[in-house]
Amino acid sequence: MLINLQPLKLHFMKKITLITVMTIVCVGTLLSSFGQSSATAGVTATLITPITIASTQDMAFGKLSFGAIGGTAIIATGGTTSTTGDIKFIHGGAPTAAQFTVTGEKGEAYSISLPTPFNLTSAMGGHSLELGSFTSNPAATAGAGLIDASTGTQIIYVGATLTIPAGSNSGQYSNTTAFTVTVNYY
């Protein structure tokens, strides 16, 4: 007696195929659920008081005498003066450093940018004096300024060197180029 095992073999093959497919689906589902992950984050922003600057005192060299050599007149940030060559400060003039008031967020640091050298021109025309070598207190370095934590302001004092060449003419000299000091939060 011969038994035909073909239908039984076919039945087992179907079951093995079904089990294999089910295993692949299950493993695939498990793998895909472990193949990704998510997280969330919060977002915040803090707006601070805009920084502003206002000129509160112009720089003034006062009265200066000069000779044939020329030289420089220097106003320091604290208002002290000095000269080189044959330049002299004369009594009756009031040399002063420029003064600016910075207003902004209390306790915030800021940076100061000073102008590049520029000329003062004679009211009589034809002659000029160079103003340069600017200094400031606080210093013009990144983050050197600090807005007062109680008042929200700080004073900046700016000094400079005025170069008076030999052969300059007497008279009043003033700037036609803006004397600009810039501040930015650090």
C-alpha cells in the first residue's frame, strides 16, 4: 500500500509558509517600532530694552597757542590735558572730553566703537587740523561697557588728540564730519 504524501506535504508547506510570513511581519513590526524615537523641546525668547546713546557734552579744546613747530593737544577721557611741540592750552578756554549717555537693559554689557580720524576745518577756509587717536572710558573693547544695574544708564567719556601742523592759521576750527560713537550689546 502506497500512501500518497503529496497532499500532506503540501499542507505542511502552506503552514510553514504562513508561519514564516507571520514571523517576518511580527519581527518587522517590532523592528520598526524600535527604529525611531521622538522628543519635544520648549522655546523661549526674552526681549530686552533697546540700547541707545545720546551726546550730552561736546568735545572742546578751548583756546590753544601755537608756534612755528606745531604739535598736538590731547584731552584725556577724565578731562586732563597735555601737549607736544610748541602747542599750549591757554587759560580762559575750557577743554572738555566729549560725553555720551548710554541707556539700555540694566546690568547688560555692551561694546563701544569710536570714530576714525577726521578733520576740523577753519572757518576762514583752506586749513584743517586732524582729530584722531580717540580713547574712551569705558574702553572701546568688546563688552567693556556695563549698563548700571540700578539706573539703566552709563556715561561714556571720549578723549582725542588734535594735531596742529606747522604753518596753521589762527581762527576757529570745527568738524564738518559727524563725530559718531556707536554702542552695541555685547
